[in-house]
Amino acid sequence: LRNLTRSLRFALCLVRRPLKAIQGMQALAQGLAVGFASTLDGQSSAIVEKLIVDLLGQSPISKTSANKSSAVTPSMSAEVKHDVEHGWLSVEGYWIKAGPLPIDASDAHRDFVVTNSVRRNLQNIARMLSGGRFPVLLEGPTSSGKTSLVKFLAHLTGHEFVRINNHEHTDLQEYIGQYVCDPQTGQLVFQEGVLVRAARAGHWVVLDELNLAPSEVLEALNRLLDDNRELYIPDTGVTVTPHPEFMVFATQNPAGGPYGGRKMLSR
């Protein structure tokens, strides 16, 4: 039921999008794919997507993505179209609102190669971003390109990229901020942490190794990751409402197995 609710909410965002809106059944197909297919492996995801097509008569995959995936000799770069007048970009057929930084697709591709597996993941993330700024968790083995994919997409769409590394001793103050001595006045002043600054500015943040972070850090992130999208600063009593373009990604290795110290996060 939770996934269904999120799928319907996502579809509603696509229909109500101020520009590049999508018609009802196509929006619903994409919403169901985001809620039920994007977390599965490629084979299982294809089965769910086929069920969506059979049920709704609409494919959740954009025509651009489908053509790229079926190409005999696929391009090694992402399909990008820039609507300069309205400030939107089509990435692999999914329209995403552009950020404030200059758009340079060639520069973004300079150190990044789009393989078949990368393209599939890129399409999934682009589809999620096309419906709003919902938090995205990327889970996979070490050095599988989770963080670099987000960095590439941020560069491609003109958004500032911020990376926060987590470990067992990560302090909440690194995220939220702390009181420091002002060198000019000698008084204690509150210095906002990297996450608060990014939230105010509308940057795209990657929380690396999220399931290594201490429980107090995870609890502090709850309000930011749920529908409230708020960040509370206990030391000052201030509640920060993020910029509309603020986006949170998280990456982690699977809990258990060869990856010691990782927690099983709550769904």
C-alpha cells in the first residue's frame, strides 16, 4: 500500500507538472514503474513493466530509452535535449528541471562513459527526477558507480553536487552545524553544517555509505526524507524548509555479507 500510494503521488506530480506535463495513463504507468519496478533487478523489472503495459496499455519506458536500449550499437553518451527557453532538459527521454549552473553536456561526458548497465540505471534515476524531488537510495557493491552516476547527472542538468561521507563515527554536527568562536568578536556563533547549507541553496546531496552512519544521524534525517521535507536544528530551534530544487541521494553497500558494520535500514 505504501508503494502504491507513492506511485499514485508520483503520477499526480507528472500530470500537474507546470511544463512538459504527461497525460494520465502514461503518468500512471511511469508511477507504477517507479514504485514497483525500479528497485528490482533487470529481469524482474522487465516482467513488472510488461504487466503494466498489459494492464494500462501504456509503456512506462520513454520512446528514447526504448530505442537506445534496443540499438545494435548503442551510443556511449546519454541522450540529452535542452529546452533553453523554459529551463528543462530531456535526459534519456525524461524531462528534468534544469539547475542554475551552465549546461554543458560535452563537458559532463568528458570523464563518464554510458555503458548498457549505466544507461539502465540512468534511465531509472532520470524517470524518478522527472516527477519531483523524492529521495533516492542507490544500493550496490563497492565501486559500482553509484556516486559517480549522481555526480554525472548533476553536472549534466546544471545542479551543484555535494558529497557527504558517512562512517561509524560521523557526528551529527557535521550535517547540522555547531557553535564556533567568531574570530572577530570572540563570541559564540552558530555555523550551519554542510547539509543545512545545501538544503537552503537547492544543491544535490549524496549521503555516501548511509547505513554506516550512527543511529542519531539517521533519526535526524527522518523529517528531511519523509513528506515534510524539513530539517530541524536542535541547537537553535530553527526548522529549515529546503529549496524546491534540493535533492537527496544516498548510497550504500548491502547490509551483511562481506560488508561489515552496515545496518539494515527501515523501509
